[in-house]
Amino acid sequence: KLTLKDFGKYLADMMFGPLSETDQTEYLLQVLGYVLIFPAVFVLLLCWSMKKRGVMKTYKEYYNVASIASILPLFITFILSWFIPKVAPIYGALFCAFTLFVFIKINSTPELTD
């Protein structure tokens, strides 16, 4: 009889069994870079470029909006990672596109700028 625990072990062995320890470490560092370092730098650059003509004025405001906007790209990446194990770079592209869209939408809303 196949239990849920056995199925989880089978999936983990299928996805990560062929990877060596070096590959696992490299993949973990890539994920940390994409999830922690890249968004902070990207938001800082957007904050500097949009600060003068937008509604939001502080880095904290930009970072808070970006953290909320990152939920959808993170969810999409999480779902895709079950089917494509090395999908972490897609998160960076989704995060950039969606966050830039959200910042432009917020900073160009007439009701907020008045």
C-alpha cells in the first residue's frame, strides 16, 4: 500500500536524487540570490529612478509593495518547480516584470498623486 509519506519520499528521490551535493549547494545559493539579494537591489534601483515623480517616496514603501507583489511570481515559480526542478531564474524575470508593472501603476494613478 502506497502511503503519502512513501509518495513524498519517491518524489524527493526523483527530483533531487540525481543531484550531487555540489549541485544542491549551488542550487540553494542561486535560490537565495534570486529570492533575497536580487529583489532588494532591484527595488533599490526602482526606488532611485521613480522617487521624484511618484507617490511613494521612501525605500520602505517600495520594498513593502514589492514584497506583496512578489507573492504571485513566487507562487507561479513554486508550482513550476514541481515539474521543472531548475526553474529559479524564471522567478527573477517574473518578479521584475510584475513589480515594475505594479510600481508604474501605483505611481501613475491620478487619485494617489493629488
